[in-house]
Amino acid sequence: MARIFPSAVTTGKYQRIMVYSHDAYGLGNIRRMLSICKYLLKSIPNLSILLISGSPMLQSFRLPQGLDYIKLPCLNRGSSGEMAVKYLNTDLESILNLRSELILAAAKNYQPDLVLVDKKPSGIQGELKSTIDYLKNYLPNTKFVLLLRDILDTPEKTIQEWHKENYYQIVESIYDRLLVVGMPEIFDLVQQYQFSEAIASKVRFCGYIRKDSGLKNRRTIRQELGIKTNEKLVLVTPGGGEDGYYLINNYLTGLAQNQAYFSQQKIRSLIFCGAEMPPEQQQQIYQQAQQLPGVTVLEFTNDLMSYVNTADTVISMCGYNTITEVLQKGKKAIVVPRIKPGQEQLIRAQAMAKAGLIKMIHPDLLNSNLLMETLFSGLEQVNNSNFINHLDFAGLPRVADYMSMLLFDSFYIEQSSNVALKSA
């Protein structure tokens, strides 16, 4: 694909993107937004990106030249769905005001050409509203893009929230594009969430996000873990890990009850607790694992893709990032989706299980025996779903294409592309 960026090429002017990353639960949002930021910097010349997020794990990720961030005070959305202050001993309203003022100050001084907003059109509890008002009044040429993952929540909950928060009206009046990093064949959110014609005209399905291969190859990881060529590796990862103890505990309990089978089949286990798992739960997992052969427990990695590539089978929840990484590599997967506070993962797991891409265990049915039965039955099977060959992983280049159009008010000369880009 050959692209022409007239203003960037002729003037050398740096285009400025400000990215707002929804950050109240887990690591999924920040990992996804960082992947997008890195790809934008590689594919668009003369670009500068300022990322704004409250994720406590921002400092754990490598940042490329051209990308920097402002760290907001952390919020936390527990399993009940209610927002709370994560670390500071103060009330929620004060922290939301502080976050809102920090975002506004960043916008005033950075003066972005384009604002990319993750998931919530007006931010967490409306914290973006003052920034949106300022930019529309004083920098009216600023473009706004809303990024949505493939599934938000059930249609009932999502429609209710979008009406309550006035999201439909905000999107119609403020946003230039809605970019969906998913496929309508898996979940058609335009139809499911009852988008108006005005909103639907702004929607572009981009496909799922393809991740880089990882920092280490399969051989290196297996050598580091001491895994022999005739041994299989099961990777267990509950994402951020805040609510992942139940999954890991069931796996270790099942392993303890089936040590002879694991030994006979030469199965090794690698477990990531997740950086947000409570320390006391991590300690319990370490203690359990020490009593079992062939188990390695690590807290966190910012290079999960390398380990997914190394594994033969992955046991996980069904968050966007993890499951797309697993499917991208064609791995066998057993998923136990999170069902609180939202049911996004359950909807995704059900759709993908129906397509034959994964095996799903509902968390209400999860126990060590069922988990082991599902694992053992799938170890020798090959993923023979025809649908996996039709999964669209062109999300990053398409996101970059659509954002480039808005930044440069131009279209590209495309020599080869999987999607026909049309003017809106």
C-alpha cells in the first residue's frame, strides 16, 4: 500500500494526537491503546502522540520515540461495577475533578489535531466533557475519533448506558469516526446497540488487532523455562489478574489430582498471576505451585505474545487482547469468561465457541474436574474450525488509514489493501 500525506511531506509539520485510554479495570485497554499508538507512529510520518491514562502499569511498557504519557490518579471499578479511588485516600468526586483538570490542561497546552477516545465518548463519568467543549470552541478543527472494541456489553446494558450518559447525541454531534476493532460477523454492534443512521454512517469495522510476534522466539522461551522438545506447554493467564485467582486455583487443584497424567503426557505449566492480583492470593498460588512438578509461576509480562506463541494450549479468560493473541497464533484455547461487572467476555466467548474457535466453560460451572476434562480432551485435537481462516486481523493498518484521512484531509493511493476506503 502506497500512501501520500501531502501536508506532512511538504511542510514537515508534526501532527499531534492526544489519546484518552479508559483505565478503570485491568490491563486490556492500555495494552490495546499502546499497540495502536506504536503502529500509528510507525505508519504515519511526522507524528507526535500524547497518551493520557490512569493505568498503574503504564511505566512497565516500553515507549517508542514520539510517544509520551500523562499519568492520571488511578480509579478502580470492582466486580460490582461501581467506580472508586484506587490508591489515594480521598473521595471520588475530588479525584474526578483533578483528572478532568489534568486532561483539560494537557489539551490546552498540547493543542491536538486529533483526539482518539477509548470506549466512553465523554470519558469516565464525563471527565472529558470540559476538554471536548474547550477544543470545539477554541480549536474547532480538531478531529475526534471514538475507538470501540468488538463488544461493549449486552445490548440491554449498553443501550441503557448510552441513553443515560447521552452518548448517542455526543457521538452524533462531536465524533468524526467510530472505529470498531472487530468483525460484524462476530458481533454487529451497529445493529445490536441500535445506532442511528447518522452514527452508523461514521462506523468503520477495522478487524481485530494483530499483535507483533513478541520479543523472544519459541525456542528461546522454551530454553529459558527448561522445556524439552517432547514436552507440551499449557499457559494459564487471567489477564490483569484482579479476579483471576479462582481460575488458577482450579487449574492447580486439577493438576494436583492428575499428576500422573501430566507426567505421562509430559505436560509443563506456565502461570501468570497478573500484575493486579492481590499479593496474598499470589502468595497462595506460589505455595500451591511449589508442591507440584513442572509448574512455573510468574507475576507479569509485558511480552505475553512470546509466551502465547510458545504454548500448545492456553487457558484464560476471554478479554479482547488475550483471545485475539491466542487466535492470531492458531492456539487451542479454553476460556472461562469474566461475567462481572459486564458480560462482554461472555458474549465474545459464546460467539467464538459457536464458531468452533475455542472451548468455553461458564464460570458458574467451573471446577477442577471439568477444567481438566476439557484440557485433556483437547490436547491432541487440532483446531479445525474453518472460521479461523476468515478472521480479520487488519485492525491496526485500517485504524491508521482512517485516522490518516482525518489528519491530512486526504485519501491514499492504495496499491493493495483488504478494504476499500470510501469517503464519508
